[in-house]
Amino acid sequence: MKAKEIKSKSEQELKDLLVDLRKEQFELRMQLGTGQLTEPHKLRQVRRDIARVKTVLNQPQGEQA
């Protein structure tokens, strides 16, 4: 997900997206633990998307464009 897409969302949409990303991260970690993970690069992508969402959420309201 691109940073531009994330910045265009409302605060509630970002919170919902964060919950969804955390669920996806949990599922991927469980697949990794059981040896069923077929696309290991997804873990890194999800982790970075979570960081992007949290960064936008933590910015002061005046800085969000």
C-alpha cells in the first residue's frame, strides 16, 4: 500500500485498516510457525504497512494532507 493512499483516508478508516493489518500479520505468523507460509515476503509488506498507518495516525492533524 502506498503512503499516498494511506494519507487520503480518514482517521476511522485508518484505525479499521490497522486492525485488519494486525489480523493479517497474526495469520501470517501462524502460517510461518506451522510451516505453511508460501509467500514469506508478505510478512515484511504487512509489517511496513502497519508502520505507515501508525505514522500517519500519530502525525498532528495540521500535517496531514
